Amino acid sequence: MLKVTPTDVLSKHSISKNGTSTPASLTQSPSTPIVLTIAGSDSGGGAGIQADIKAISATGSYACSVITAITAQNTLGVSAIFPIPLEHVEKQLDAVFSDLNVVAVKIGMLADCDIIKVVAAKIKQYKPAFLVVDPVMVATSGDLLLKQSAISTLKSELLPLADLITPNLPEGAALSGSDVPFSEIKCNEGAMDDMISELRQLNVNAVLLKGGHLEENENSNDLLIFQDHVEQLTAKRVNTHNTHGTGCTLSSAIASYLAQGHDLLQAVKLGKQYISNAIAHADELDIGSGHGPVNHFFAGHADV
């Protein structure tokens, strides 16, 4: 297992899905890097579409959006959810893809089988260069947010289209079919290694398994899982309760860096560095009385 830290010097060559190396200059487009986020709206501004747009903008790309649901939400929790009608989701997708040169797409929570199928069909139709899926499916309590039928549809229809999926430990367990209790996953450092082989069976190009739930660890370690090897990314864990929207932010930042021409490993490393800094600067903000957001526009964010 190779160990990579967010501050490693980036290679001047990009690595394609098949492992071949080409100069980064050949992978970069002179046009504006446009990233589409497909997700729900967080009225509190800390997660969902709002966090995605902030992260994409802060990391140097142009953000556009398709909203799948509207939540009544703040730093204390979610009080209501209004799903957007499927035909309007389709119209949003057609409007964006038919006019904007979308290079990368980030997908957040999709609530049921029907919307998963709609979004997957549009991804197949328009064929963006890069797709990052953040499979939001487990609540902080450990309860599943998606029915098993929706998880099955996600695995069969959408995940095989992705260049990268970014589950946390409970989501990784749900995707791999593990019946390990949520309370054990949170404190079991070996749970990450145990999931590698199962996650490789998902027919996905790469999986970024996030270790943020291992709260007792001094470092926040993530595993970037390919079919033939694993990269470990390490950052110092920050002691803060202001971590609302970290998953949305990380996956959006990775999509942004992919749109700018970075290869997958570089994009993940840069995304890890960006989210680590955004968490480290989170307490500079005074937002709400619950779990506040990370600081997307921390001083020096443009230099990451």
C-alpha cells in the first residue's frame, strides 16, 4: 500500500484509467472548466448544492447546478424535504448540458430509484468526461437514508458510470453489504481494510473510502482504492464540531480539479488538501448554534 500525503509534490504527468502517463499540459483544456453538481439544496448553506458551488468556485472552476430536492435545514438538522418533480430534474439537466460545456459532474444524494434512473440516463446521454459520485445514504445516527431497492439501483445504474465514488465508512459498509453495526464501524480501524475487496466488486473505476468516522485516530486517513493497488492519503485530524458538508465539499473539489485537467490521483490529493484546510479554518466562522460548516474560502484557498 502506497502512502500519499496532501502536501506531496504533484507529478507533471497525468495517469489515465489504464495507467498510462501523459504530460499534464496535454490533458488541460484552454476553455473554462465547468463542473455540474446534481444534489439537494441546504437552506442553511453548509452542505448540498450550496457547499458544492462554494467548493467548486473556491478551487477555480465554474459551478452550475441541478437541484433534486429542497430541504428546510440549518446547523441543528433537517426539518423538511421537498423532492423536485422528476420531469423538472430532467429539464434542468437538458438545459445545462445542451448549452454549457460541462467537463465534470458531481452527484450527491438521490432519494429513490426513479431519480437515480433519470440521472443515470442523462449521464449516459450527454457523456461528461468525468463523474464523481458521493453516495449519500447513511444518516449520522447510522440509519439508512435510502431503501435497499434504491441502493441496488444506485449500484447497478449509476456507480458503474463513475470515475470515482466517495463513501464514508458507513456508506462503504452499506455498498459492500456489510452487516457490521454502525457503532462498531466508527471505532474499528480495521473496517477500512476489510471493505477493500468488497468495494472492488462494485465495477467502479476507483473508490475513495473516507476515514473521518474514526474519530479516535490522530490522523484522518482515506484509502483511494483501485483494482490493482491502494493509495493512502493522510491529514492531521482537526478537533472541531464544524464539519457540516465535508463530504459534499470534498467530492466537489475533486470534480473541480478533474475538470481542470488533473489526473485522478492528483485531483484526490488536491481535494484532500483543500478539505483539510477548510476544516482547519472552520472555527474562524460563527454560523448557527449546531454543527457549523467548513470554511470554503479560507485565507489562501486559491493557492491550494
